[in-house]
Amino acid sequence: MYVVVNRDGLACYAGQTRPAKSSAGAAGIRLNQHMVEPSKRDEWDSFWVLPLKWSTKPTIVNWYERTVAARLMLPLRHRRSRSSF
């Protein structure tokens, strides 16, 4: 799980990784995938990683993502597959 911060120091995105097995650096790999989008490259400045065990159940990871996004008042865009619990 990770939270992206913009150049003003404000959280602007919360996301997660879903590695098939333990993978050091999974959040960094996922963030690099996001960076192909110019709008994200222009806005995103740094990120925080909230480490979870790779074996954490997807329902728990989804709950953390929704909770962190809600606490930081981030919109839950593009979350169709994760919204029904």
C-alpha cells in the first residue's frame, strides 16, 4: 500500500500492489508503472509506503486502502472492482 504526495506536500493518491509472491520493492515498481502518464509525472513528487505482509488477504488490503483514502480525503476513483464489500 502506498500514498503519493504532490509538490505541495499534500496526499493526492492512495494505491496498492498485489504481488503474486513476496516482492521487495513492489510499491516502487507499481509507482514506476504510473509514471508513464504525464499528468502523474508532473504532479507526483514523493510517496509513503505502508508495508503489509504480501500474504495479507485482498479484502484487508482493500479495507486499508479505502480507510487511508477516506482519512486523507482522497477520492476513490477507478475503484469499481474494489468497492463492493
